[in-house]
Amino acid sequence: MSDGGDFFTELHPQVAEVLGIAVLQLLAERREPSREALLEVIQVLWQEGDADLPVELAIDVLSIK
């Protein structure tokens, strides 16, 4: 049985992709890529029903203060 590190190692590129898409969206809208703006864009692009684990992890990471 493998440890949880493998799980997060596999998800890391997907979480980075979610964050990258959000940053590109903000840049296209000529908005400052702040934590709050990233959260807003992610929540708009991936509605509750469409959110998968990488999206939820990206939101969790941005929500940590």
C-alpha cells in the first residue's frame, strides 16, 4: 500500500492546471491575479456540480490564510 504522498503528487499537475487557467482568465480580463480574484474565477468557471477534486483542492489552497 502506498502512502498519501503519491496521491497528492499525481494531483499536483491537475491543481496547477486549474490555477493556471484561472490566472489566464484574469489576465484576459485585465484583472489583477489576487487570491480573491482567483477564487472567484475558479468558482465561476467550475460551478458546484462540475467541481472535481483538483478544483476543490485549488479552492482549498487559495482559502488558506
